[in-house]
Amino acid sequence: KPCYLIADEHVTTFDQLMETDWKAYGLGRDPRCDTCMMHCGYEGSAIQEAMSSPRAFVEMVRRSSRPGVAKKARELERAAASAVDPRDGGSSA
């Protein structure tokens, strides 16, 4: 673990994988991760979150089965965070 490119340790169960100190890995935390373009263990967290409630599962299915939905959702979230309505051409709310 944490991924198949960095094999510091091997585990036999999903629970052991989820016990990984994920904050120790990633850009700026572990130099081996600085140029990595691979997925590295976060899939398990995504599945765990998706199975946490029916709403989370539906959201995962919606975002993964409709191209562009996730991008549009991120744009709307950013717009809401900055109090800008993307439907009116970017003027402040």
C-alpha cells in the first residue's frame, strides 16, 4: 500500500487498505507522488462514500454515467462559492 506503484506494504483486506494514512501521500507530501498520474487507492474511499447512503450512490451513478455532469456540477459549486450566477454571464449576485 498505498498503491501498486509504491509498494511500501501489502495488505490482504479492504479494511487494512482503508487504515492507510492517506495524508502522508500525494503531491507535496511524498516525493514519489509528485509526478504521479495514476490512481492510487482513493477508489476504495469513493466506493465507501457511494455506499454510505442511497443519495450518495445515486449521485455517483449520475456523475459517472452522464458525460459532463461532474464538470457542470463543479462549475456550479464554484459559482455558488463565489456568489456568481453562471446563468447571467458572470455578474455578481
